[in-house]
Amino acid sequence: MPAEGTAPSGLATADRGHGHRPGEVAVLFLVVALLLLGIVVGAAAYLPWPVALVLGCFIAGWLVVFAGRERRRRDRTRRA
């Protein structure tokens, strides 16, 4: 039986935030971006090149935002 104020996983319920483990949302963000990138690369032969270029730039921007968020999160945890 877990102690009061802890989840069955042993984490304090206050540490769990919105019901997600730390990094769980970040991994989902990355997986979705890479999945979309794979779809665009696979469909590039069938799409007009301007459309493929715009979609590729969008996904590249998405990955840059992801990298920035992860770097900021990692820097914050190192200082704490």
C-alpha cells in the first residue's frame, strides 16, 4: 500500500503535475514531429515541390522549438 500523498509509482502526487511523467509530453512531441517528417518525405514524390518545401520547413521549425524547450528545461534542472 503506497504512503499517503504518493502515487502507486512512488512519486509524490504533487510532483506528477498534470498526470504526465516528466519528459512524457516531450517524447510525444518529438515522435509526432518525426512521424510527420516521415510522411512528408514519403509523399514528396507526389506533392508539388513548393508544398513539400513548406511542410518540411514547418516540421523543421517544430523540431527547433522542441530542441529549445528541451535545452531550457535541462538548464533549469541543472541549476536547481
